[in-house]
Amino acid sequence: MTRTDVLLRSGPVSDFGRDPLNPHASRRVEVVGGKSAAEMRDQILRICPRVPGVYGMLCKKGELIYVGKSKSLRSRLLSYFADSIADAKGGRIIEGTRAILWETQPSDFAALLREQQLIRLNSPRWNVQGVPQRQRAVYLCLGRSPAPYFFLAGKPPAGCVATEGPFYGARRMATAVESLNKVFKLRDCSQKQVFRFAEQLDLFDMDYRAGCLRLELDTCLGPCAGACSRDAYQQRVNAAESFLDGFNDEPLVQIADQMESAAATRQYELASRARDVLKSLEYVNRKLTILASARREYSFVYAASGYDGCCTWYLIHCGEIADVLPAPRNPADYAAIKPQLAHWAGTIGNRLSRGHGRYPATLSVVASWFKKNKNELQRTFAPENAGRKYHRASVRPLAS
């Protein structure tokens, strides 16, 4: 038994687990380990291939401390051992690494999706905190009944009205969230707060006191004090949801007006604060615009070629991965998946759906991928057009 075997058996991580977006056979995980960086580097030189994939770094306890992806696993992993990065992030990661494992992927797109899965599942500490010049990813959520409001979450909870992201920079996003709740007049108090809407009947006629000053400042409708009805509050929630969908620029207009008004009256400190808030909201709005564009425009089948013949058809609906199939290699394969393709056509034809399916987090990967690789849109098609012309194109291997 090798030292690497002992390390993996004693630690909680021995492989990457099931890949729900891989319609092919499970991919083998390779592992190297050693007492020194030179020992691991030599093993990588011998056995690591120059193909797309994901990799993970394990500490001496066998815990996954970092996950990454690359178009060429061999080149990327060897770069960690270069003298030029000894004092950089890569060098600091390698200092705490005792084993490296990797899993090949058929394409760079598949590697991106797998990397996202692994980071969300494991939250490796070097991916989410303590990394120099790296901002922590958070999701902008609208939810938590009975009075939904904006809040941030590293992993969006179930039952939200809407969720978008990831966004980067927790401090900047906290500023944006505070402002969004004020602009839409949504509460931002604890879930322990008791809420009383105006239409709720009480045995005695009582005046309830608000839990904070925001009702008096007109930045909250006051659902805790019976100052608004459920319908009135829901109207503001609907407006907030339209902002998340990229259709409402009310927050930017309102903050810009506040900044201009403060500057005109020489309230420069107030104008400066409004400017900082506006910058945060502009960042959020830019990202939401990109994601909204992906939701509107990206509903098709994407045929991603695989270097090893493991080509994949991804059903992308409203910018999200909705389902996957192995690309057919012959007429028999194509006939076998025709019922599934008919179901895919029905999914895309549902004009009332806005996505938010099984894999909502993939929206950001899809939006970024096609923004950077516009030529890949040529490999997309409608499910009903998935005939001989398309499945022949999908199995043409990539140049390795």
C-alpha cells in the first residue's frame, strides 16, 4: 500500500463523486501523492494527459482544499511547481498539498460545469476564502416568507421567489442589498420578527409599533406594524423580482436622482455615499442584464464535441442546463433518443417557463461560455432539427 493510498483511505475525499451532467460512463479519477512537491511533479509528468478536466488538491488530512479546471490538465498542474509562482497563490496551495487528484472531461465546457459542481458541493477553503485578490462568490436571493426581501447566501436556500448569481465581493453586494431593500421598501429584519398585515383581524383594536425606524423614514412598507396589506407588499416583491429578471432599473434611477440632488445642494458627503451605492447597483445590474439576456436567448440543444469521442448534447433552456444526452453515433442511437428529443422540444416550447430548473446555478456558466465563445453558437440547434446533419456534426472530435 502506497503513502497516497493511506492518505486517501484515512481522509474524507477519495474521488469527486457522481457527475449528474455526464451521460456517459463514469470517468476514472487519477491520484498522485508524495512527501515533496518534486515527487508529485514527477508523477504528473509521467501520467497526466494534455486534455480537458478538473483537479483537486488534498491536504495531509485528505480534505479537498482547492478545485480547478483546465483545457490541458498536464500543463496546468505542472504550472503549480514553477519557481515563478512560489510566493503566489499557486505556491501557497502547493505548500499545503499532499496529494493531487484529477478527472478528465470530454470538453472544456464539461470541465467548467464539473468545476462549478465540485466547488458548490465541497466549498474548498482555497476556493471560497483566504485567497489573495479573490472575492467570495455570493448569490442574490429574494425570498423568506411571509414578507420576502433581498438577502445574500453562499448557497441559495430552497423556496426563494428568485435567485441570481453568483456575484463577487461580499462587501459590495451587502451595500447593494441594503439599498435594494430600501428602494423597493422591503423589510430587512430577522425572521424572528412577528409580521401583521393590515387585513389581519385582531380581537382588540391595537396600534403596533414598528421594529425599526425604516417605516418612519419611508424606506419600508412596515409589514411588522400592520402598515400595509399583503397585496401591497406583494406588488413591491413583484417589482423586485422584475429587477432580478433584468426588466426594472428603478433602483439605479432613484439612487442617481439622490446623488444629483445631494450634489446640487452641496451635500457632498451624502452625494459620495450615493455614488458608492450606485456603483454597487451598476455592477449588479450589468450582471443581471447578461444573465437576463441568456435566459431570453439561450434555449436550444448544444452539441459539445469530445476529444475522446464522448460527445454530449446539452438541453439549454432559459440559459440553464436542463438535461443531457450522449450524442448519437448512428441511426440506431438517434432512433433511441427521439422520444427524449420530443420531450426536449416541449420543454423549450413552454413560453411561460423562465428556467429555475434542476440546475439553476449553471446559468452563469452558460452565459459566460457563449459570451466568450460566440462561435460555439454554430453548434446549437432546435430539438426538432436534430436529424442526421446535426448528429454527424456533434461527433466530429476536437483537435487534441
